[in-house]
Amino acid sequence: MKATHVIAEEIIKRSPFLEEALSEGLINLSSLSRQIKPEIDEKLQKDVQVGAIVMALKRLSPKFDSNLKIKVKKAINNLGDITVRSRINHYTFEVSQSIAERQANLLKKLANKKDIFYAFSQSVYGASIILSESECETVDELFKAEKLIGKIEQLSSITIKLPSGHSSTSGVYYFILKKIAWEGINILDMISSIHEFTIIVDDESVDRAFSILKGLNKIQMK
């Protein structure tokens, strides 16, 4: 039979936000213990004292060691320029045998247009096109024979220039996305490369998201 601290850790690990908040001492252990007590009681088939659960939670070690935090903080402090673009639309089409050809034709149309935003991605079931609103008529024409799954308008992109060497440091994307999620901002899509990282949000959220990202290097990591 598993010990109380093992079950408590399994419960905490199901929620990354809860796990980190616990490691940073931001949670009242007594309140959390009372909340997870019913599940622990059920798994152990006995009445576990709240005090025992509190002690089990205290035994949980932080998930980020100090060396990793230093590396993540260094990467965050070296984030580069932030670029915001508005008037962006997001298309999702069903994958077909002709979708790649449509994309190639679209790229030819956009080849000499340097001031627009454009991104294309394809999964097993869907192909997404994210681009400036000014080019939507081109998409509508080129992809009119494709099955449109969804179209979202009134979006904005926020692009962050990433520091060199960030790819060898785990936790950088997590740190960025965590701050956005904590503010209840929904990310419609993400685009990344070795040099930059872009999130797509609705127009109503872009100011808050930009403010959060701009202030990332001012956040102290304990």
C-alpha cells in the first residue's frame, strides 16, 4: 500500500500550477490538506489525519532546482524585442491532397510582400493559416475548393525575440506561458523558431498579454 506522502505527491503532480505554488510556499498547507483528504482517504481506505497530510506536503521537494532557476532567469532576462501585429485572421482547413499546392500558390502571391504576417502549419487532421487581414481575399480565392473547418478574426500576434542558447535550457517556454495562463488569457495558437516565439491572442487580450511579456524580466524567481 502506498504511503500518504506518495499519494499526496501524485495528486499535486496532476496540476503544474499547484505544484509550483506549493514549492514556492504560496499555498496554505492546512487548507490544501483538507481539500485533498477525501481522495487520500479513499485510496488508503482509512481516515487520514489532516496533520499527517500537512507533514506529507512539507516533504515534497521543489520541482525546479536552484541551478535550473538561474539558467531560466538568465534566459528570461535576455529576451529581445517584442513585436505586436494586429488585424490578423486564423483559418483552419481540413487536410487534403491539394492543400500543399494551395499553400505553395499562396507563398508565391505573398513573396514580395514584406510587411504582412504569415504562418502555416499542418497536423494530421487540420491545416492552419495565420495571416494579415489584408490578404484574406487571396486565401478565400485560392482555398475556395478546400473544406473550411473554422475562421477566427480580430486577432493579434505578439512575437518575442529569443536569446541565443535558450534551446538548451528547459523551462523557458513554461515560464513565459505560465504567466499568460495565470492571467486567464487564452492563446489561440503558437509559432516558434530557434530565434523567436509568437503567440496569437484575440484583440481584447493583446494589451494585457503584451504588458505581461514586457515585464517578464522584472519577475523574481525564488
